[in-house]
Amino acid sequence: MQKLHPVDEMLPLGKLFTYGLQHVLAMYAGAVAVPLIIANALGLSKEQLIYLINADLFTCGIATIIQTIGFWNMGVKIPIIQGVTFAAVTPMIIIGKTHGLTGIYGSIIVAGLVTYLVSPYFSRLIRFFPPVVTGTIITIIGVTLMPVAVRWAGGGNPAAKDFASAPYILLAFITLILVLFFYRFFTGFLSNIAVLLGLIAGTVIAGVFGMVNFSQVATAGWIGVTTPFAFGLPTFDLASIAAMVLVMLVVMTETTGDCIAVGEIIDKPITQQDLTRCLRADGFSTILGGILNSFPYTAFAQNVGLVGLTRVKSRFVVAAAGVILVVLGLFPKLAAVIAAIPVAVLGGAGIAMFGMVAASGIKTLSRVQFDGTNNIMVVAVSMGIGMITLAVPNFYHNFPSWAQVILHSGITAGSVAAIVLNVVLNGTEKTAEIKVDQNHYL
């Protein structure tokens, strides 16, 4: 009898909920960030903002369930959470200011359809992702996410006068210490939920010192139902569609990296067929986002590190997180409770989670043969290109808008560089796949 892979292991209901909640808490701030940015940029009312957040959480949950459980010919069936991509923020703001929300949703629906249709062809690129490329991409993902954790640790808003003040930094540091304590000195289930315990303990400590604001809980509604096309029927502008399709091509590159990264962490190599199903789920979820008043969806890199940190590989855990997100989208008061977690607390946990992503990339690179190959140059230059916008966010501001969409994301720029450099320096043959021991082929 063939042994069941840990990714397909069904855990007891209590563990599914607890592990799933941990994933939700880890990604919640990132999940609601895009609706907040879009609403503020377009001058939407508070009621419209709340509606966008509810729609986002609800659709995010459905998208996650599709990706983890599988539906028809979609879903990679590994522990990946779907979330709104930040790559689409700037184009959506530009489209929204000219054509309104209906113009945004029209372009999203078409771009999602294009993503779904081209997925089988895009997935053929997986042969250009040997370990030297995947290890580099995973490392770039982790390093690129780290500033998010640092901003959270400082209070969330670098423009605020009290940003990086002593209370915020101390709270983040205490949370990080607590996560490490629970991870090191607890065992089994409790060790696996070290991040969740750290978030809860950090929030309690913050509450003692008056750093937790529950005012939104009182004002939030009990029930919020998302209805299709709540802001009007979508409108279709050719230039807007072209911009969003370009964004989705970028997103597909990032999703490929995230998918392969999770595959590495859970010891389940991703095949071309797996990647096709993963990208199709992205496309379908993006179409769904356009219909349900949300935005383009992609694999959420924030949660990749949590999978590695907890060592819990079951996809049903993340499916449970999807169910929790759907419930949060239907009951705004519950969502408001989670939103009350101080961002400094999230920052402390984020340092551990995002660092784990980078560490997973380094682990993959440790199996790569560097002596007698050009691999060290592939890694060096790709990492350098990936760090450009991390050091200077507006570095490409003089480039055409379409080029900025591609280059603004360090993950995308670094990924493309790694793929191209590997082909140029190592050739299209698998020259980097050198046997170094009985267990690893590079």
C-alpha cells in the first residue's frame, strides 16, 4: 500500500481550525491592504471600503479552497493561500481614476480569462526552473518580503510621527521572542502553532498597555453579503485590459516561483501539469474577483514561510483557512476582531516567517553544484537585480509604464533574470544537474 503524502493528510477538525486560523492571522494584514489602498486612492466612502474588504476576504477564501482542494481542471492541491496581488495596485488606481471601479473590474475579468487560457502554455516554462533558479527565486521572495515585516514592526506607516518608536519595536521584539520560545520549548501541536501563540500573546501584552483598538468591532456590521457587480456592470477599455493582462503575466511568473517554493518545502516536486492547474486557479479566481467586486488573485508569498516554520504540510489546513476567510467575509464583526491585532505584533512574527522563506531558498541552493559551473554568477546577478527596488523603490520611474509593471516587483525582475542568466550561462541543457550524492540530483 502506497504511503499517503503529508500534503494529502487529513488532520482532526480542531487542528485544522487552529492551523488554518494561524495562516489567516499571518496573511490578514496583507489581504486587506489592497482594498484600503484602492479605496483611499479613488476617494471611496467608508461604507464602500468595508464592502471591498468583505468582498476581498470572501473571494480570497473561495480562491484558496479551489487552489488547495481542486475543482475541475484547476487547483494545484498543495498548501497555498490565495490573496490579492500588489502588482496590480498601480495599474488599478490609474484605471479607476479614468474609468471608475467598473473599468477596473472589466479589465480584471478579461485578464483573468487570458490567464486561464494561456496557463497550459506558460507552464511549459517549468523546464527553465532547475534548482539554481528555484533556489534563487525562493531566496529573493524571502528577502523581498522582509521590509514588509520591518514596516509592521515599526507600526505600519513610515510616514507616521511615532513610526519605529520604542513601544512598537519592543512589542515586535517581544512577539518574536515569544514565537521562538514556543517553537523551541513546546513540542508537537503546540510547537507547530508557535506563530499563532505568539500573535495571541503579543496582542494580550499590547492590550495591557492600551495598544489594541477594538473600536472597529463595535461599529462593524454583523452580516455582510457580497453580491456580483455591486458597483455596476463591468466596462471594457482596451488599454486598461492590455495593462491588466501584462500585470497577470507578471503575476504568473511570481505564482510559478511561489508554487515551486512550496513544492520544495513540502517535498513534492511540481510538474508541468501541477503548474498548469495552479495558474488556471489564479485565472479563474481573478475572473471571480472581477465578478464579486474584488481584485486579481495570486499565491500569497507571505504564507510560504509559515508552511516551512510549522512543518505542517497538509493542504487541508490551508483549505480550512479558506473556509475561515469566507466566514470572515460574511461576518464583518469577526473580521474586525482579527483586524485589531497590532501591526507591530504581526511584524515580530513576520520576521520569523519571511526569514524562513529565504532560509528555504538557501537550503535549495545548498544542493546546487557551484564548482566548475556558472551557477554562482546566476545567483549573484539575479539576487542583485531582485534587490534594486528593495533599495530604491522608484528606481525605474523614468521607464515606460509597461516596463515599470514588470520591473517594480523585485521578485519578478529577479526571477526573469535568473531564468535568462541560467539559459545564457548554462545553456538549455540540464548542465547544472550534477549528481552530488545518492539523494540529490542538481
